[in-house]
Amino acid sequence: MITKRTHLGNIIVTKQFFAELIGRTIISCFGVVDMNADGVKQNFFENLPFLPQKTQIDKGVSFKIINDKLYIELHITVMYGINVASVVKSIQHKIKYAVEDEIEVPVERVNIFVDGIKS
């Protein structure tokens, strides 16, 4: 969580808000087909057969806040036939702009892992 003090009071930004903001930004990017589960917890819940499968907007998003700077990791699947490097660069710029514009937290690094390509 990040707390910002203003003349009107405190603003508390939760980790869930960060994850949803980043997830919505990724989904709107050209060339992104899906977001992939990242980590043991997301993989565990994704593979349980008795739970209804729903799309999680924060699936594949992980981040750390160190010294009020944001370090983001994303796991995605991209569309076949597009330039992966340009899609990744575009996502990095959009994520950085969205977070810094919305919350005014500096983004130090955005690491994107392309886990698959779909047609």
C-alpha cells in the first residue's frame, strides 16, 4: 500500500488497485491475446476443476514497491504474426504512462515475459 498526504487528508492506494489498473491497461494493448498465471498461488487456483473459471483482470501481474518506486512483472501471450518487440515496447510505455498519470508513483522497471504465441 502507498499512502499519499494531501491538504484534504490521506489517500491510500491498495495493491489490488495497482493490479487492476495494470491488468486493464494490458488488455487494451494491440497484440495481447491473454494474460498467463504467474506464481504458485495463481497456478493453483487456475487448475482447480471445481472452481468456476473466470477471467481475472490481475492474472499474470506481479509487482513490488521499493522506496516508493514500482517494479512490475507481466506474463502474457501475444498474437501470431506481429512484431513481439514492438508490442512489448508499447506495453511498457502504456503501463508506465497509466500508472504515473493515475497515481503519480514512478515506475522504475516493467519486465514483460511472453509465455506463448497464439494464432
